[in-house]
Amino acid sequence: MTLEEERERGARAKAILSEPIVIETFDVIRAKYFDAWRTSGEADSKLREHYFALFNAVDEFEQHLTSVLKSGEMAIQQMK
């Protein structure tokens, strides 16, 4: 991938991460999964594991976008 492509991907990731509806969506989904995990029954370990995995998947999704953003920022620095 070229530096220009990295820069463009980073710019798109930044736009996504700064979009208010995306920020709200991450917050709502995290709260939903956390609450479902927290209120699951003590005997239902599979359900708790499921919600825990979903909660972590949201973080992984956001972390990937953040990584793309940072790669774009580094590309900008290398292009200077």
C-alpha cells in the first residue's frame, strides 16, 4: 500500500471515529452488552461468555479503526 493510500485510509477512519452517530453507537452497544452480561444469571455462564465476547468485539472494531487512523498519521509524517 502506498503512503497516499495509507493517508487516505487514515483520513476515512478519522472521519468515521469522529462521527457523532458512530460514537453514540459504540456507547449504546457497549452499554447494552455490558448490562446484558452484568444481569445474566449466575448459572448461565455460556450467555455471560457470549456477551463478554460481543463487548470485546466492539472494542476490537474501534481499535482497528484507530490503528488505521494512526497508520495514516504516520504516512503523513513520512510524506513530509
